[in-house]
Amino acid sequence: MEKTSVQKLAGVLKLLVTITFICNLVALFLVPGCSRLRSLDELVEGALYFSNESSLAVTARMMGYFVSAWQEVWLFGGPYAAVLTSFLLFCGGCTAVILWQARRVLDTILAGNTFTFENAANMRRAAVCCFLISAAALGRTVWGLCFYRSLMPLLTYNALFVPIFLMAGLLCMVMSALFRQAAELKAENDLTI
């Protein structure tokens, strides 16, 4: 049986979602090291300082930095680094769950069985993760307001995450209800035939 254009598109999207999922997992490993840096120049200068070494040695030195950061960010990073690391790890974990749910929905589209209760549950899980990211962003924004005693945290990406992920969660809930309703109608049709 030849694939429809929707299934071809779903195959491409599944490949892109899988690549994004893998990149997300790699980025989660790098989070403590990045939150420990005061600037990106610090990492680049450290790498360029050892430029007479082989690229493998520089890569090993940089990987050692990111591995050691997992311990040092909690012990010596201070409250800002700990909150930033916790926030980014939590949001990254939720994003990984959202991407995995998207892969599962695309799998059912590729199988030609789109309107299932399983897809409704997948969309509901994605919605919950979106709401959790929105709540974490709100918490970090409130923490920033208290920590800095300034209104500047209202102008950061954290404050922007609150409405964006709230709307994404609501959209996923609507999609979940649509999938559930379509699955119920499909089940009714299957019984009447």
C-alpha cells in the first residue's frame, strides 16, 4: 500500500522530532556547565588557551569541565546557578516528554490509525508537561523578583515562557479532546457496521 502525503509528511516530522529529542538529551547533559559559566567567552578562552594541544585533548578538557560541573554547580555555584540549573533541567525533562509524546502520535499516523484513545492520552501528557513548564517559569520569575528586588525578571524569557507554555498546554488539551471525540465516533461507526 502506498503512503499518503500525510504519512510522508509524518515520516519527515518524526525524523525531525527524533533529532530534536536526541539534541535535547545532549543539551540536558551540558546544562550545569553552561549555568556555571559567567559568559561564553570563559569557555572559548579556556579552549583557545590550550590551542597548541590536539583538538581531541581540547575536547576532552571541555568534556571534563562539563562533567565536573554536575557536582560544582550545586556546591560552589551559589543560589543563582542552582536555581538556573534546576529550572533548565526540569524544563528540559518536560520538553523531552513532550517530544516523546509527539513521536508516539506520529507513529500512529504512520500506521494509518490516527484517531485513537492512545493519541488522546499522549496529547494530555504533553499538555501536563506544558503546564508544568509554565508553572516552573512563573516560579522562577517570582524567585527572580524576590532575589533581585527589581522588576527586571519580568523582562526575561522566564516571564515569556509562562503565557507561551500555558497556551501550548491549552492547545494540547483541545487536541486531546478532539482525538478522544474522534476515537469515540470511530468506535461507534465500527459497531454500527
